Amino acid sequence: MILFSKLNFPSERALYGIEGAKLAECSFSGEEDGESALKEARDVELENCFMDLRYPLWHDTGVVLVSTEMTEKCRAALWYTNKVDIRSSKLHGIKALRECADIRIAGTDIVSPEFGWKCRGIDMKDCTAESEYLFLMSSDIKWENVRFKGKYSFQYTQNVRIENSVLDTKDAFWHAKNVYVRNCTVKGEYLAWYSENVTFENCLITGTQPFCCCTGLKLINCRTEGCDLSFEYSDVEADLTGNIVSVKNPRSGYINADSIGEVILTDDSIYPCGCVVTQRK
């Protein structure tokens, strides 16, 4: 393996097509403002590196990032890249990950609008993440102990499993399919509209107008707070603790909660309400 130590690579395509290399305490910065430093690379490892230039890791295979910082200037850092292992790093550039596959991310801080679009096979653990549009049209995602803050997350995703995490989001899981969320806090508005086969278990769910136009929706031992106009036109099986502010025109299944402030069944509903709604108190 070729070793590069304590060097700076400021020029365009500085290490284009390199194979079998380790970079330790190296930097990618400078007035040359070079792009695509490691494009078309194979089996490269970066440890304690500083990346301040655009498009460094495109069309690569076998990338390891350890304790490496990507700044705001390091935009669109990993595109069309496979077999990626990121640990204890910072991804702070816009569009940091796109159309990549087989990705492992652990102990990393992510601040990246439009993060993770059209990716496949993403495993994140012990991370913090902030993104306006997160994982648009991505699939096969696993999260464990992730704290997320953003807006339009997990839209058009498939095969998602999230555990022991906090999601402070909005419009999450729209059009998502085959999602399982367990032991999580989910804060947001308009949660999981138009979704299919989504299950929440042992979760705290807060925010207005969740779970509308869903099919195959399940809520198992979840608690809701501030959830009004819930479940409109949805096929749902829900066992809830706490209070639901209001339920509106649920289509089928059942909803059982400790208390429900109001059940709204309107004359202009386009579906008949075949859902059984009950409360314990």
C-alpha cells in the first residue's frame, strides 16, 4: 500500500485513479481550488485528513474515512461510490453522499443539505445528522442511535429500519415503503403521508396531522402528543397510550387509545369509515 503522510493536494485530480493508498494527516486545500482529487480511486484510506475542495471521491470503490473532516467547501464529496466505511468524521458539505452503495457510517457528525439521495445499503450508528432533504429515494437503510434534525426526510425510501433514535423532522416518510421504527422519538408535522407498510413500535410521536392516506400502517404501544386530524383516509392498526387530539375519517382497521379528544367523520369524505375507534378512558 502506498503511504502519503502530512502532504497537501491542492490541484485538480491530484490523485486521480490511484489504487491501494493510505493518506495520513493529509489535506486537500489551497488557492488552486482543485476538484476531483481522488476520482476513480480504488481501495483508499484517509485518516486524520482535512478536505476543503469539491468532488473529492467520485466513482470510487473501497473508501475508508477515519477521523477526517470535510468542510462546507467540500461539496458533493462522495458520488457514485461503493463500499464506503466512515468513522469518527465530519461531513459538513452540501450533497455529501449521492448514488452510493454499501455504506457504513459510525460516530460521525453530518451537516449536509440533500444528504444521501438515491443510495442503497446505508448503515448508520451513533451519529448526529442535520439535513433539509435526507435520503430521498434511497433504500435498505439501518439506523441505530442517531439524532437527526431536518425537514423532508426519508421521502420515497424503501426497506428502512430505525431504532433508539431521535428524529426532529417534518414531512418524514412520505411515500415510503416497508419502514420499521422502534424505541424512537419522532417529532414532526404531516408524518408518513402516502406511506405503505410502515410500523412504529414503542415510539413517542408528536406533531400535527400525522398518518394520512396510509396503507398497512401499524402503531404498537406508541404514545402520541399534539396529534390532531390524524389518520385521514388511512388503513391502520393502532394501539396507543396517551391522548389523540382528533381522528378524522380513518378508512379501515382500528384505533385504540387512552383518550381521544374528537372523532371527525365528515359528510364529504370520499371513503366510508370502516375503522373501529375506541378509547380506554
